[in-house]
Amino acid sequence: MKFSEAEARLAEIARGEYRFIQYHKTITDRGHVETECQIYIHGGDVHKGRTWEEAFKNREENLNPSLKPIEETPDEIPEAMEA
């Protein structure tokens, strides 16, 4: 997703509310590249991801916890964890 597409999607979701969208790109001296995409709508939380899709997915999962995948728990508890 391009910045302009993410901006349009955020505007549609925000329906005129205050919002911001940011893209950070960090390049280390060894050439490693890290990206961070942030979206925010007034009254909510800042949602981040390495891609725009991930940021929007994190927003949806935050608003609708039932969308988050269920994490499986181990069948056995390590002895060090038992009371």
C-alpha cells in the first residue's frame, strides 16, 4: 500500500475527525532498513506496523479483540513456574 492509499483509507475511516499518518524509515550505517507506519484518529490509540497493512490490522484488532488469533498455551507448565 502506498502512502497516498493509506492516507485516503485513514481519511475514510476518520470521517472528518482529526487524524495523523506518519512514515519513518531508518537506515543504519550498515545498510539495514527499518520502517514504521503510524496511524491515529482523535480519541483512539496510535497504531503501528512495519507496513500500512499491519498498522491498519493492528487498529482493527485493538478495536475488535475477537479478531486477534487465539494463542495456544503449553500443555505442561515448567516446574520452575509451579507454585
